[in-house]
Amino acid sequence: MRKKIVAGNWKMNNDYNEGVSLFSEIVNMVRDEKKGDQIAVICAPFIHLNSLAQLSSGVVKIGAQNCHQNESGAYTGEISAKMIKSTGAEYVIIGHSERRQYFAENNQLLAEKTVTALQNNLVPIFCIGETLDERNNGSYFNVIESQLEEGVFGLSAEDFAKVVLAYEPVWAIGTGLTATPEQAQDIHAFIRSKVEAKYGVNAADDTTILYGGSCNAKNAPELFAQADIDGGLIGGASLKSRDFTDIVKALNS
């Protein structure tokens, strides 16, 4: 049975004290709204991970926004999956569109990072999605299929079952634009069909697929009501405790 997840991505925001204060608010508010086996996650900058893990009380899980593909070594300024795991974090975002765009991360590199994350018992939130040009020229299905095949479809069925997928239309990130519920559902259904073709119907049914393109408290209920959307990867709205909590609450719709 697939999990219902709302994962906040703080990106490069909040100094140490700001992060602790915001997270404390989120934990206290989400505690009253999260139901059953629903999962709330905050993916924070590295400086926050250990402190937030200690404040989480099991209510909100902790994730990082990136990891290096190697276990250790002379990679000044980088953070390994083992280091992330040691902070108490349980999740890590792999392949966010901003990493692909600004740091030239390709599918092969992201496949390596995914393996490393899994080897260190972190849950990868693996991001896929098309740019505006790819949406407009009609190549988006091919783009998404390639990202899946080259990024995660090399995993064994056992390892793939530990991965969370996140569809993020790049043209709807930080732009205020949002895919319509119908557009989002169309892509999520396509992704699930590709998982089924690769790993079988049971794996497809069990795979959590999040929507991550300017999802906010206002549009979350309609997005989450779609058959193949299992929650959200939330950017700007995760920087406001009330908004993030309302998005978690929308899982109940």
C-alpha cells in the first residue's frame, strides 16, 4: 500500500535559529492534523538536520536536499549519505530540477546518488519532470521516461520499492504556475504505467508519487484528490508553518 507524504523543501533558506523556530511551529501544528500513517517530512539545509531530528518527536521526519554519490573522500564542501544518516535524517531529495539545472546533474549521476542513499538506509525522493520547452514541443513523455529508465529503473525491485518519486513540472516551480489537476494526474498515471511495465502491477500500486510544482494550501486538496497523486513536494509554502500544515491537512481530503 502506497504511503501518503507531504515533504517540504526549504531549499537555501533559514539560518540556524530561524530553522529551529519554524520547525518547532510545524511540529506543534502538524501533530494535530496528521492522520494515521500519513507522513510529513521537512528537507532542510545540512546545518539544521541534527537539531531538527532531535525536535521532531516522531511527528515530522527529516530529510536532506542532496547527497554526494561517493561514500567518502576528498570532495571538499560535499556531504555524504552516511553523514546525513548520522544526523537522524531519514530522507534525501535526489535530482531536484534546480540541481539538474544549476549543477548539471544528469541521470547517470543521479542513479549513482540513489544507490548510495539506499545503501545508507535513506529514502530517496527522486525528482523527475519536464521544462517548459519540453512541455510545449510535446516531448515531455519521452523526457520523463528517460529520467525513470536512466535514474531508477536500474534498481532491483526490492530497492525500487524504497524509492519515492516526485513529479515536478519545471515550468511550474517558483513561477506561480501550477499544472492543472488533470495535467498532473495525466503525468502521474503515465509514471505509474511505466513502473508497472518495469516492476509489475503490485509495485506500481505501492509506489508513492508526489506532485511538486507550486503546490500550496489552496490547490493541494484538488491535486491530492487525483487518483495517482499521493501527496506533494512543497517548496515556498513549506517556509510558512500554517501553509505547510494546511497542505498536510489536505491529505485527508
